[in-house]
Amino acid sequence: MSDETHDVRKDVKKYLIIFGALCVGTIVTVLANEIDFTKYFHDAGMAVKVTIAVALFIAGIKAFLVAGYFMHLMSERKMIYCILAFTVFFFAGLMYLTLWSMEPNNLIHFQRAAGAGH
């Protein structure tokens, strides 16, 4: 057996603090949805984009807390961070492609409209 003793209370306290931070992050996300950004941006579309950006920023912080502490990535090696970075890069790329395909002025919609007339 190992002579080292592990103080479980210290870990439980850390996990409870992270849990509290996640709860606060959830409440802040809900409250951020109630902010009327049309006061600051006169364009309603821009206000919606800012609201989504704020919610995604808060969600990113919460994802970092979950991955870093509950999944123990804060103490892992560089290889784990490299794999995580590639995952984030490709996920962001897929989200960009998804949002790009939804724009009405991109080439996908022009090709579909031209093909519909045949």
C-alpha cells in the first residue's frame, strides 16, 4: 500500500466550487438572454448575433471548467491538449460550414435556385 494519504475533502471542496461556478454560469446565460441588445445595436439581426455570441462565450467557459476539472484535463499531458485542440478546430470548422450554408447569399442557394428552373 502507498504511504501517501489523499485528502478527499480537498477534492470534494474543489468539485463543489466548480459545480457552483457551473450553476452561476447557467444563471448568467439565462439572464444574458433577457438583455435587450437592440438598445445598443439598432439592427435586430446584429442584436441576435451578439446575444448568441455572449451565450456561446459563457458556454465555452463552462465547457472549459467541465473538461478541465471533471475530466481531469488540467493535469494531463501535452498530447491530450493537442488532441483537444484539433477537436476544437474541426468542430469550429464544421460549425462555420453549417452557418455559411444557411446564408441566403452563398453559392449553394444560387446553384439550387438555378437547378430548380430546369
